[in-house]
Amino acid sequence: MSAVRLDSIPSGASTRFIVSFLVDVDGRISRERVVKDQVGKVGEQMLKIAKSFKWTPAKCKGKKVATITTLSSQICLQ
């Protein structure tokens, strides 16, 4: 995993990152995408972290269903 250096973050860049993906009925992630990331690498790292977890698929009327999931994160730079 490549690190994001703080000095590589442009002045005034948003420090909020949003990723979205589909949790399939088998708990695997697919159709992942970075929705917002002005820095360029943080969103990709968030997706790698999300893929490392075992996801439980949603249920509707007792049956497993695929669900679109969105994760948002904010980094405070001081």
C-alpha cells in the first residue's frame, strides 16, 4: 500500500474522501469507485481497506441481496 505524504496534499484541498461499492450476495465487493478524493491516493487506500473486510450482505424478506454501500471519511490536518 502506498503512503500519502501530508506535504503532497495541495493547499485548500478537501480532506473528505468518499468511496462507493457494491456488496454482492456472497459478501464480496465489486463495482468499486472513488467518488471524491482531491488528493488522489486516499480514496484508493480506503477501497483497499474496505476489500480487506468480510462484508455481510443485506437481507430483504429473508433473502440476501446486493447493496450499494458508500463510505465517507474526513482527515483533520493540523
